[in-house]
Amino acid sequence: MNSCRPIGIVLALALGTLGACGGGGDDDDANDTGAAPATTEANGTDDPVVDEIQSLLDAALADPSIAWDGSGVDAPPTGVSVAVRLPDHDDIVLASGESVDGTPFDPEAPFNIGGVTESFVQTVAYQLVDEGLLDPTATVDQWLPNQPNAERVTVQMLLDHTHGWASFPDASLGLMAADLDRRWTLAEVLASVETNPPVAEPGTFTGEGTAVAATALAYIAEEVTGTTLAVLVEDRMAQPAGLDDTAISDGTEPPGFEDGVFAGSDGRRADTSGAPHTSYNTYFAASRSGNSTLRDLLDLLDVWQSGDLFTTNRVPGPGRFLAERSDGMDVYGSGIPFYGFCPCEDDGANLAVAAIGRAPQSPFTNNHVFHYPADGVSVVLHFNSGESPDPAPQRQLAEAIHEAAASS
């Protein structure tokens, strides 16, 4: 499976040399949203579901049993936020803790969504396939002749995670970190991994290299349409779904952006407010650069669940989650741009999953974007650190929030 911890180590080395360490930065836009402070447990409400979820958030942020030392340095989040959508109830949007500058954590603020970005790219690619603009059986050598096994890897293999490619290696991450102001093109990023040996034969599912595959898909989509990835995501996904605060970032973050915490190279907590985001966001444009908000991600779960962004049937259901594409916790979907999550029930060759969505982790953000089809509840959970070596506690928190909402 992919791991973002090497990214964090290299990013820490680069940002550490610029003095981006504990306490936060002085970004004038850091809290310009004007949003009211989040409801806290001390305030209380007349809604027991809201109070229970707030208590779960507060406890999770204070809980020392959740490890935040994935890079070998303890770098716990300073804030956590959640949005819950359930039938016949207003959306619940709450936060606990502080931003990196010490102000109350804003549950309405935009933040980096890490690997959810890969699903943006897949959404666009599936649309192009549906419209006949992209042949899923085409091999990638016509666009990317120097990639491993390019003459045998197809567009469909990129979509299905059966390309056999490896993840970004540490060497390529060092290139990204060497100049934080550099603006990478997708072609340059892909050139930096051309000599990366594959981990499996084409047609083999491994779950590795999803970020590299997303970068290749984004490059191919740009070549096919003559349009940039940022515009493709805006025109084909954000606008149709009404996602006003969702975009591919080029490093210029929107007002009120919630910066994230990671492990500094000097052994202290660091955050992203003190250094340029350009190199990171353009190198990982197709896999880690997306910004969004809790409410937008709730809306995105709705349209992914309904299939409204597509002209063919891409609604999650039987046949979309294959037993052979499960690693025991995640089930990589077939024909849809997101995953399923276990515990799962065996349905012949397929798996009936408990939830759908994404649960990505990047160096400075940890997100769980889940929809539970059985009861129609959606949960979007965000921590502003990605240094957790084990996603289980965060998934358990998301499930506890789901149970609190579903039982109301």
C-alpha cells in the first residue's frame, strides 16, 4: 500500500531549513473567513447528537493513545473538525482545538485534502472514457513512452490500480523539496519516475503507485483535452456538483486556509505556514494538491453515491467492490473513483462494503471521507496532521461519530 511518510520526511528536511517550526506562521490570510468559533463541549447545545459528537472530537484531540509519530517525531495535530450529514437533520459541522497560529480551529475553512485529489483525477478520467474521448484499452506509450511497461499498461489499468507501478521513491521527493518555489509540470514529474522499477506485471493489482498512476492519468487527460487539470476539475466536477471551495491548488492557498502540522527535521513540530507550497502542490498536483472544505466533501459524497457526475452507470453497488481488490481494510473499487471500507460481507465474488469514500493521509493532513449506504449517513473527519502511523484510531473515531448520528 502507499505510504506518505517518506514524503513527510523529505518535506520536513526542506521546510526545516527555512525555520518552519512549532507555533505557527504569520500568514495574514490565516483566519479571514469570519466564521464564528466552533461549538465546544463547554458551551453545550440542546441537541444531544451534537453534544456527543463534540465530546468525541474533544476526547480524540486529547487522547494520548493515538500515535502521531509516523516520521519518528511526535507531531500531534492542533485541531480536528468534522461534518456529518444524516437524513432529516441539519448538517453538523464542529471543530476542536486550535489552528497553527493559536486561533480556534475553523470547521468551515478550506484545507488540503491529500489523496482525495486522486479521486478528482479519476472522476475526470472516467468522464472522458464515458464520452468516448479516452479509450480505456489504449496503452500509455502513445503519451508516456518512457514509463515502465508503457507498451503494455493501459488507461484502464491506471484506473483499476493494476498497472504494476511503484510509488514515488524518496529520490523524486528530494527533487521536489530541493526548490520549494519551483513550479513543476506533470511531464516533469513523470520524467522523474521513469527509471522507478515496477513492483508487478501489468494487470496485477497491488494498491501501490496510485499517486503515480493519478499523475499519468492527469497528464493524459490534459493531452486529450488540451485543458489543464485545474480547469478540468473545476469544469467537470466542482461546478456541476456545486463545490464552491474545491480546487486543485498551485500553491496559492485561499483565504482562511488551515495549515497543517508535520514532523520537523530539527525534532520539533513544524507546520506548513512558514514556507512556500508551490513545489509540493505542483509536484503532487494530481495526487495531493486538492483543497476543499468539510461541506464540499459532504456534497461530493452525495454525487459520487448518486453517480450524477457520469453519463454511464457508475453508482457504487454489487460488482464495484471485488474481493480480489481488498487488502483487508480497503476495497479498491472498479469503475468508480473511490474505495469501499470493511468490515465487508462476501457476496459471491464481490464484497458488500460498510462505507464508501476515501481515507487519505499526507504529511500534514489526515482525512476520512465516508458515506454509509445502509443508513444514509456521511462523515467527513479532518485532522491537521498526517503523522499517524496507524489509521485505525481515526477510522474508529469516524465510526463512533457515525454510530452517534445513526442512533439519533
